[in-house]
Amino acid sequence: MSDSVYLPREQVSGSQPDLDLAADYLELKAVLSEDKFSLSRDIVDAMEMSSDYDFQNVAIEIEERERVVTDTIGRMQSRKDILQTSYPFKLDARGETISFASEQLNFAHTAYLVSLLLSNLRTVSQLLNDIDEYPSVSEVRALREYFQYIATAAIAGEVGGRAWSFGFPRPDRSGFLEKLTEIWSILKDGGIEPDVSAPTSPKDDGVDIFGCQEPKDGLPGFLLVAAQVATGKNWKEKSILDQINSRFTKRWFGRQPVTKMIAYHVIPFARPDETFRDDVLMVGNLLHRLRVPSRVLKAEKLVQDNVEIEGFNKLGDASDWVRNYFDL
């Protein structure tokens, strides 16, 4: 596999370098290389290869490169501190070597690597522009499908309960009202009865996942999540906050539920701390790359306890795909 990952210098230079992009660069360099490691100085080499950026003098240029390397390693260390064993990379004590650490690929590592690839498709970033074995159209489609199942597992891990993959097309190929009726036969709060004005051919009406702590007593007032899964660059434009608060139940329920749905967004991207508050304001609670893998680990324990998580059985296929693609 080629490891010719491209780092756009203009995005990691200046007063606000994209440290997540630089960290992704080193991670992709590591997992795509034959020896499964990269060096922090690879950032310096990549910046030197670009000649379209002028510095006032050599001293300023050297200082900027060193700062970008140091801050990028700091960002990667932060990823490891947050994800712990769910993070599939190791950093040596000095931050000079980044190595792919997953001798035994688990579902959390799979979730991270699928997210890493989706975050850097050509429609999103330039990092993978030059690799020889860029994912084909069918492989990209498969990656997005795998992420839907990963996201469903992550929501289950987040709520500590059951989750359904509701996004179209559904794993069981069920129709919209058929699936909604199935889910609410378990939740019991409200009755499915579409309004005469509701859309006649809904796919998922904006909701990709439902998750809950199943109400064993059959009574309302329980933790209930409705989530959107977004893998494109325009993910922030797909908020379902208004949808679930103003429209969804009014369209599809006669007897209205009294349990309030909490809006979630699940994305494969790593987000900077500085903008995260605004992200949540826009889309609701957010599971991103630094949360999804650890939630998947929790979901695995739920499955062992016989909690139903729709599509969880597809995570093995996702792991097989990752092993094959990265030559693991």
C-alpha cells in the first residue's frame, strides 16, 4: 500500500494551524506504511516540499515548523488521553515516533480507523489525494454503511441501552412506518398514526438512529435519543434539533409521546475544542471521533448482556474490511 499522504501546508501554517488535520496526517502515514509507523518530523519534510508559502526569514520558518510539530504531538497525546485503549496508535516518550498499536484489532479501533478514512476522503480533505489505492466508489459506500452501524453501537453505548438503525435503507429492509411501529411497540409512549398531511414516501424523516434505556415498566419518561449520522463535509447543516422538537411526532403520531427525544449527531470527524460549544449549539449532543470508539466498547459489553443493538453484527465485516485495506 502506498503511503504518499499529502499535507497541505497552507492549512497547518499561520496563527491557527489545523492540528487535527496534521494529527490525521501522521496517523494515516503510520497505518498506511509497510512498517506501520510515522515520524513527527514527517510534518517538517512535508512543509519543506511546498514552496508556495513565504516566510520573512529562515528563523521564523524553523520556529513555525517546530511549533506545528510540537502542537500536533500534543493534540495526538490528547486523543490518546481521551480514548485510552480505544486509540489505535502509540507515541514514544519524546513524541518522535507514531506507531499503529493494534496487534489485536477490536471494534473500537475499527471505529476509529473507519472514522479516520471518512474524515479524509477527497470530498473532505486533501490528505489521501495521492495514494494509489484510494477507496473505490463501492468501498466508500461500504464505509458509510459501516459507519451507520458503528454510530448505532455508539448511541447504544451512550445511553446504556437498546438502539435501532433507522436510517434508510434499514438493515432489515423494513418500511418507514413498519419500523417505527416496531420500535414504539417496545417504547409504548404514544401511538403511531400518520397525519393526513404527512409525506407519503418517507425514508427516515431525518432520523438515522433511535436509542433508549428500555422502559421495563412500560411507562413514559425515560432516556430516548434520536440521532443523525453525517459523514460529509456539510455535516453541520444536517441538524435534526428542529425536526424532532417540532415536526417528527406531529407527523407520525396520533397520541403524542410525552417522553422528550434528545437530539444527537454522530460524525467521524475530530473536532477542535475551541469550536465544540458552537457545534453542540447547532446540532445537539455530538459524538465525534474522540467519543465514538469508547462508546462502541461499551456497546460490546451491552451485547454480551443480551441488549439488542441493531446492526452490531455488521461490525465484524467492518473490521475485516479495515484489516484488508490497511494490510493488518
